[in-house]
Amino acid sequence: MEKGTLVLTRSDIQNALSLAEYLPVIEEAHALHAQGKVYAPDLLHADVRNGEFHLKTGGICYGDEEYYGVKINGGFPGNMENYGLPSILGIIYICDARNGSPIAIMDSVTISKWRTGAATAVAAKYLAPEGRVQLGVFGYGTQAEIQAKSLSLVRPIEIIRVSGRNVRKAESFSVRLQKELGIPVICCSGEEAARCSNLIVTATPAHKYYIRKEWIQPGCFIAAIGADSPGKQELDPRLVASSVVVTDIRVQACRVGESQHAISQGLMGKESIYAELGEIVTGRKICPASPESIIIYDSTGTALQDISVGVAIVKKLKSKHCNRICF
């Protein structure tokens, strides 16, 4: 095997794995988390003038192989308009957790987007209603698109209703999504999208909730994606408190996820969170039996997802002629 640390570009990452190939990698990572075969994930958040930075760490063990890594992402909503850059930019660093040797440094943009969608799809696989799905998508950015594509891999979607603050952008997104997925997509009000959907995904940077408890039908599955830092909020806290909440990482969801608001307002306690995704995947907790239960997947993102995908990509590309550096 060649010596040195792999340096993987965005193009390398995009060509390594398909979105569908992310799903089993993410599912295994959450299973290993539930089984205690990880080094505990953590995060650091910092606000700056025009955006924010997330630093996420953690490690994962595959038998005798152990990996530790860190991802630092900058989130700047105005990037495309102001600089022609993606709103999310960053890098992932992975090392051998047995001795600290650096294995790879890679662009984080594609992994961050796709692993988030893949995690939602894994959650939906276990928790979303069976049968035909009417999907409500809130938001019209890249993550909203990835979420819809990911969910189409695990559920047959009949129709997609899109809602967003900028109607022109929401309509343009709807046309593009319909063309890409071959599924009817319509643009409508937030209330209509919520009331008519039995599966909902929220993927906006909102700091004030826009989905009311009264709009949600019994048995609905909601993937709350946007709230991943202090203050972000998309769902009525009364809705969160009255639903079955499953998180990716419980402690993170309480601090920076959708659950933070219901907890801070005294509507629910940290102990009210039903399960983590890994507990569902491994069968330690079962999906609530009542078809009337509203289930919320509170997604905050974790380095375990980034590292597991990064390792899978490294293993696939390590024999190819990729860039390497020696420290």
C-alpha cells in the first residue's frame, strides 16, 4: 500500500459512492454507536458575522480497525449570492485511532449533504408509515433536494408538496425536482403541505417555528433537519413535546436540535426522548406500535456519520492514484 495521507477532492468524493451506497454505511455507524463500539461524538459551535462554524469529533471501531476524526464546516447562507460558493464548506480529517497516524484529509461538502439525507432515509426505513407516501418538503436548497432523493430510496412517494419562504425559488425547485425524480411535485402553502402529508422533511435555517401542531395528521413521520445549532427552530415546540422523538445523538439534540426548545420551555424533559437512531436500528427500542403516533426524527448530524462514510471512501480509493502527502 502506498505511504502518505490521502488528500481527496470534492470530485473524488462525488465519484466514490452513490447516494444509495451511503445508507448501509450510515445504518452500520448508528448500530455501532448503540453497541458502544465508538469513541463518543462531540461538537463545538461558533457564530461569526455572516454565518457559523461546526466542529464535530468522534471515533468508530470496526473490529480491530479503529478510526478517529474531526470535521469542521462553515455554514454561510449568503455564500452563493455573494461569492458564488456553496453555503456549506469544510474538511474532514481521519486518523488511525490506534496510533494517531493521519489517514486522510478530504472535502466535506458532498459527505455532509449526502450522509444527512442517508440518515433520514435510515430513520424513515424503520419509523415512517408503510405504503404510499405523500411527502411534504419545507425548503428549496440542496439539502431539501437530497432529502427527497434519499427518502425516495426507502419509500414509494406518490406526490411531493414543496413550501418555502420565497415562492419563486420554491416553484423553480419544484419543477427541477419533478424532472429529476419523475414524481408529481407541486408548490403550495406551508399549511397545505403539512396537512396533506404523512411524511414531512424540514430543511431550512429558520430560527422561528413555521409548522404548527394543529397541522400534523396522526401517524405522520417528520424529519427535522434544519435545527443543528442553538436557536434554530422549525417545529412548534408543543408538537415536539407531544410526539415520539428519536434523535441521532440524544445529548446533541437536547443542546442544538429541535428538542432544545420544548426542553427549555419546560414542555418536555431530556428523559422524554424515546430513543436514538442506533437503538432503533439494533432493535433495542422498537418503533411505537400505535399507527396514530407522530414520530419526529431530530437530526443534528454527527461525526460518526462523516467518519464512517470517509472510511468507506478511503477503502474504495486507497489503491487508486489519488493525491497523497507525507508529513
